[in-house]
Amino acid sequence: MSAAASKGFFQAYDDVWLIDGLRTPMADYCGAYSHISPTDLGIKAARAVLRRSGVPAADIDSVISGSMAPGDCYQYMLARHIGLYAGVPLTVPALNVQRICGTGFELFRQAGDQIALGYADTVLVVGTESMTRNPIAAFGHRGGFKLGAQVGFEDFLWEALTDPAPGITMPQTAENLARQYGITRAEVDKYAALSHARALDARNAGFHAGETVAVANEVFTLDGYADRRILLSGALTELAQDTHPRISPPSVLATLRPLYPHGVQTGGNSCALADGAAAAIVSSGAYAMAGGHRPQARIVAAAVVGVPPEVMGIGPAPAIRLLLDRCGLGVPQIGLFEINEAQGAQVIAVERELKLDRDRLNIHGGAIALGHPLAATGVRLTITLARALDLRRQRYGVAAACIGGGQGIALLLENPRWRQLQNDGA
Ligand SMILES: CC(C)(COP(=O)(O)OP(=O)(O)OC[C@H]1O[C@@H](n2cnc3c(N)ncnc32)[C@H](O)[C@@H]1OP(=O)(O)O)[C@@H](O)C(=O)NCCC(=O)NCCS
């Protein structure tokens, strides 16, 4: 297949700004957040970003939230409940959005559209996911059970990692890319080791702390309505950092069993299954200026494209090409890339296709180390990128993800302080 997109969506925004963003620590599957619904993780992140940004909840005009798997029976009201319990006025509408692993980016696209079209000045976006609380579901029993009939429970998490159209799993789509791009197991393990090492370095340097709010046992109250709560697993009373990153030299990763015979993907070089939420405030320039806010980034443009389902992981390549072509930019002008690490071979294939410099890619670690709570990931990548651009005194950054089923999505950010930072550093 060609990684060039013939069709796709592209939007440029003149005046859409990322004011601030925060996330919860990402917790391993069946770990600290096992009993917490994605709604409550989302409320936690939303309250935290409102508090830190200084944007009054009363100023929010629109709530947009996404979560792929239903973590409880009330997913229909996800965005509504996040908005209400974050303190947003009762009269403000709320929208649920899903674009699988691209959901977090889609939230920014939707917010950008709402602001550009004049529907809203200030939007609260929240991506949240509990991989742990994926249901074990039975779909076909509305008509009742005949005595002795097979009861067809299915594991939502396991089944959703397969795309029934090509009849293969997500890691198998990465195996297809490994074959196509000649990527070896040793190269994938080397990449995964780097993701863990960078995540640990970023933690030790305090980078992750700057975008993370600790999660503690807590009750969310809302006058006249039922309390909601966060209850961490076991005796834990607070989680302050991501649980998955660990020292992972290639020599250790090399000992792990491949997921498929002769394949390159293992449990160590695929994204970790994790739970978490990330929230951000997006506004017009007029709102930011009037409130004296210092936006972290300008959201310049977004692109989303389709690719063949059997190589879904290549999606970021044509999405980034479309994004940059339409913005009149090229890869050399992009200071930093954040591309979701669904699988090691997948991100290496994108890197090769676009001829990316690894020193500018996922420099604070990626989902192999941190985990990939599907709908939260795009928000995490965007807020990480905005902060990293500042740290590295860069002007432009691109954040992107592949999407199961065969799509790619990408956002272009501009650092509003790039000129001043470069002058200061000169
Ligand atoms: C790949 C996958 C199936 C592995 O699931 P799993 O088998 O439950 O994974 P585990 O975390 O138990 O890891 C498997 C083994 O590798 C080990 N391991 C994982 N990461 C490691 C590391 N960094 N260093 C050392 N060992 C590691 C684990 O300890 C475990 O060892 P054990 O079997 O002795 O207990 C799962 O993570 C997955 O599906 N990931 C991709 C998700 C995905 O595709 N998302 C959507 C993108 S489109």
C-alpha cells in the first residue's frame, strides 16, 4: 500500500489555543484504578485542569469528552457527568466523541471547529479510558435463554483488539508493517527500551510531574445530586506517577515470547494496557487574552485520513503528510513529534516512512512505557507536545496516532513563545 493519502479531512484554525492540560498518572491494567469508572477519572482530570489554569468552570461553553469502552452502564452520559461534576454550568451542552485510538485528538478537532464556527469561546475536552473495566458482555440474549443454550459472553477488550474485516489483531497489523518495512525484533526491542528509558528520565527530571495530577481517594459532590467517588484499589490512598515504566534493557526484552510465531511484537514492545484520563482547556484568542491566560500552544491544524485496516498502524504517516502539505511545511521544520506507540514495529514503520529523526520523536517516552488508555492518549500526547516544545525552544510540533480499523490523525501545534525562547537561548 502507499502511505500517501488521496482523501481525508484537513482543517486549519486561525485562532484556537490550548490554554492548559493535565492528566492522571497512567495505571497498569487491573491495577490502581480497577474500581474507578472512566467518568470519575475524567472528572478528576477536568477539575484539576480548571483549577490549575485559573479558567472558571462558569466560563466553559462546551464540554467534549470521549471514552471507547463502557466502564460502567452510564457511558451515554459520560461528557454530561464530567461537565456537571467539574462544575460547568447546568446549561452548557456536552458531547461524547469516539475515534478509537484517535479520540483524544478528535476532541481537539471538535473543539477547534466549535470555536472557529463561533459556537463556543471556551471548551473543556476530556479523554478518559479504563481498559480494566472493559465489560465481559453478552449481546444476543434479549429474547431470553433456552434451557441448555450456550450463553455467549464475550470479552470486550480481547475482542476489540481484533479487526474482523481483515480478521487479524492489532499486533498482527504491526507484524504486517514489520514485514513490509523489514523491521526486526531487535530493532523493535531497542525502540521499546528507549521508550522506557526516556519515560524514566522524564520522570526523574520532573517533566511528567508538570502535566500530572495525583489521584487520591476522593468524593465529588454536586449540590442536589448524588455523590460520586474515587476509590483506589487495595490499601492505596494516592497514586502520583505512572506505574508501567521500568528499566527495560533490550537484553531483557529479547527474552520475552513473541505474540505470534516468528513475529517481532511481544508484551514488552507493545503499548501497555493502562487506565487514565487527560483534560485540556481550548479557547479562542479573545477569551485567552481577556482572561490574561498564557496559552501553551496554538492549535494550527488537524488532519485525519483512512488507510487499509491490515496496516492500520501506518495511519500517522499519510495524516502527517496531508497536515504538513496543506500547511506548507515539511518534516525538517517540525521540531518535535509525538506519535502514539501502539506497537513498536508500527511506530518504527511511521518513522521510516516519514524519515523522522528519532531524537525528535517521543522524547519523553511513549505508550510502550506509559500505557495507552485509548481515548486519553491523544490528549496526553497533545499536552506533552505543547510543554516539550517550550522546553526545547521549538516552534512547531506534530502529535499523531494510528487508529484501529485503519485511520490516522494528526495535529499541528505552534509554540506561541518560540521567537522569544529562541532569542533568549541565542
Ligand atoms: C501485547 C499484549 C497482548 C500483552 O498483554 P499481556 O500478555 O497481558 O502483557 P503483560 O503485561 O502480562 O506482559 C507479558 C509478559 O511480558 C513481561 N513484560 C512486559 N513488559 C516488560 C518489560 N518492559 N520488561 C520486562 N518484562 C516485561 C511481563 O512481565 C509479562 O511477563 P510474565 O508473562 O512472565 O508475567 C497487550 O499488552 C496488548 O494487546 N497490547 C497492545 C494493545 C493495543 O494494540 N492497543 C490498541 C492499539 S491499536
